Amino acid sequence: MRGLFVSILLTVFPYSVAAQTHQHGAMSDGEGQFNPYVTSDARDGFYLAYVQRQGGQSNVYMRHSSDGRTFSDPVRVNGRDGDAAVRNENPPKVIAGPNNQVYVCWANEREKWKGNIRFARSTDGGRTFAPAITINSDGDGGPAGHAFQSIAVDRQGRIYVAWIDERNKKMSDRGAEIWLAESSDQGQSFSRDRRVLGDVCECCRTSLQINLNGVIYLTYRTVPRDGPMYRDIVLAQSRDGGRSFARTVVSHDNWEVNGCPVAGPSFSVDRAGHVTVVWFMGGEKPGLYYATSTNAGRSFSPRQPIDSERHDGRHAQAIQLANGRTLVAWDYGLDKVSAAWGFLDPQKEKGLVEKSNGYEGISYPTVATSGRLVVVAGMRSATREIVTYVEAAGSSSGSVKGADEHGASKQ
């Protein structure tokens, strides 16, 4: 909770100095299950990844569900004991390949806030995993910050991994960099990593997606190298396989803060190139906002609040639905944290078409859909356990069927 308190303080008392204060937010203490992340397996099922800390050792585990309601016994992804880190804004990412492959990417920790980007693959649907490899090329050197990784797979099966990298960061530098590597052999090996973007906020997660035309989209929070410390959200896109990226500022929020917001953006993109970006903004009008693009991210509509009734929403995740809507999950509240999710319809002026509340005590929700079902996975802060909820994805009208505690699947 201290990390959330720091975040609220920064929204109320913004200030700026020459360089950013390096504060990634407090890490969760104690033992238990942390960092949930859920994704579709592309076969009407779901994969759930998380970090479990026991005996002072943090390890990555994964479970599979064919129906969203019952999950398999956990399989440990990393072979080396303690080869993971608990950082709630930075969960392990899991994605399905085209032929029953499963790819998991996470960050470990060699020193506080410093570690490597690790990757493991499975060719049997997640029942077993090959030994993990380090993707960042400086992994054998001195410890440096590598975190907030994202992973995507294109139609040809090429794997792309991007992360925030601090290997070149000096004390006087405000921002970090984003580096990227790709694999063309189903994760057996990766190309040498390369710097693709600079002036990046070092403590807010990234989001990476590839559309059916092979365009790579990447969102992150920026920090300018000089002038006011405005923490705007950027959508970058590459049309040459990640060799170069064009940047678009989603919204000029003018939120100035010297510190770490610890709240990165999320987005969805459809086949027509319509993009919806969701993010937290502090300042005079804090809360969750969204903006849309109808020209593949080259320009965006003015920002709109996700929920005009609340101003403390954070940690949003957005996914695209087949009916043109965007499904968004987030948490809110300080002393009593709860999670919510709802549909965003770009054609509607008021944003949320319908929403589901009532996930009391649940934070850092992630959401996935099989097209037919929606699974929401979050962390119950009081007991440090991962909880999942399954609901119908809704008809074309975007209806939401609320889940209650009896409908939850505790992992």
C-alpha cells in the first residue's frame, strides 16, 4: 500500500528538478502469490502466470484452463530457484504461439531494481518448459535495470520482446531506453538486442502488440530530457519489423512530476487500425483516461475519463473484442482497494457502455477473452493469493454478467 500512497502524493504535490527521483514504488512484502497475468491460449482456453514467493525465493508459475473456470496444477516455469522478482506493476508475461507453444517472459533481480529479462518456452502446451535464457545482451555484466517487459508474436510465429533498459543511464539522465529483441526459431534463440526508443519513464510498464498486417505497436510513458517533467503517454509503431519506430503523443496531459507514477498504459488495436489507449493521469484531474485513433495511431481524439464518478483508478489493462469494443480492467481505492472492468465503445460519447464492480480487495487485475468468455485475474492483497473470475463475454450489445465471490476460482 505504501507504493499506492506514494503515487497519490505525487498526483497532489507535483514538482520538478533536474533529474527524476528513482522511486519504483514499494514492493509487496511477505510470502504468497503475486503479479497475476492472464491471456488466451487461442483455443478457447486461458493461461495464467504469476510469481510465488516462498522461503524468500520468488519463482514463476503457470496454470492452464480449458474453460476459464478450473485451472490445472501449477507448473514452475523457471528452473533456477529464485529466478524471478515480485513487482506488481511488472508481472510475468505469457503468450501462445501458433502451434501449441507457450512463451513466458519475466524479470529477475540481481540487486534492488536491477536484473535481467528472462524467457522460457514450452512446446507441449505448457506442461514442461525448456531452460530459461537471458534476452538482454549485457546479462553477464554488472547489474543494470531491465524490467517492464512486453511480448508479442506475429502471424509468422516471430516472437518480439521489448523492455525498459537502464544500461546506459547516467545519474543526470531523466529517462531510460526501450530495447527490443526478436526470435525467428520459436524462442530457441534471439537476435542481439538493440535500442529502439529513448526518453522513457523507467518505472511504468510497456505494452506491445502486433496487428494482422505486421505493424508493431508499443505504448509507454515518456519523460522529456529537459524542460517540465510532463509524463505523457506515447504510442510508437514500427512498419519494418521493429528496426525503427515512429512516435505519437497520445495526449498532452501536462502532468508534471518528479518521481515514478508506477502506472503504465495499455491499449487495444483492431484489424481496421482503430487504436484505444488507456492510462492513468495525475495532476488536477487525476484518474483513468482513454483516447482513440481511427488512423492506425497517427493521431488521437481528445482524452476522456473512463469513469467520471471516480478519480482514483489505476493499473488498467485493455484488450480488443471482436465486436469493436475494448474491454478494460482496473483497480481503484486506497485504503480499500477494489477491481472493476467494463466495455469501452469508441462510438459512444460517455465511454463505458456498462461496467462490473464489486471485486473488493482485488488489485492489479488483468483480463483476457476467448471471444466467448472473459477471465479476470487479480491479487487479493489481504491474503496474497491469485483469484480469477469468469464471465460471459457478452452479446454484440456488450452486456456484462456480474461475477460474485462464489463464481471465483481461487488459484
